[in-house]
Amino acid sequence: MSTPNESYELARRRVIAKTIYKGVVGLCLLLAVLQVAIWYFTTPDGYFWPVWPILGTLVAAVIAGIPVYAGRPAISDRRIEAEVARMRRDG
């Protein structure tokens, strides 16, 4: 059973992760609009090349969003504790 402080910290991490993820998705959307605009103003009748970087970015965004919205943190306490132990050992 987790303590109120642990629950608060977990909720805090999830809110931070979701906020960062939404910012990244917003940036991806902005870049997609920019790519479509470049295509439209340079070769509107040509091959629609923006589909490929947009599709790649979409796949990456979905994969990055899975741990954020799957209900489990992407960075576990076990990994954090292992890193602290490694820093103590190396430092």
C-alpha cells in the first residue's frame, strides 16, 4: 500500500509526463502544418511528400504516448533507485 506522499509523487510525475507529451504532440502538429504549407506553396500539383514525415512522426508519437497513458510510469522507482546506487558507486 502506498503512502499519501508516494501517491502524490506518482500523480505529480504522471501530470508532468502528460503535459510534456501534449507539448510534443502540439509541436508535431505544428511541423506537419509547416510541411504541408511548404508542399502547397512549392509543388501543389506534385507528389504529396509530407505524408511520409507526418506518418513517421505519428507512429513515434503513438509509441511515446503508450507509457504515458497506459497507467504505468515510463520511469519506475526501481530504475531511479538503480541510478542512485550507480551514482553513489561511481561518484
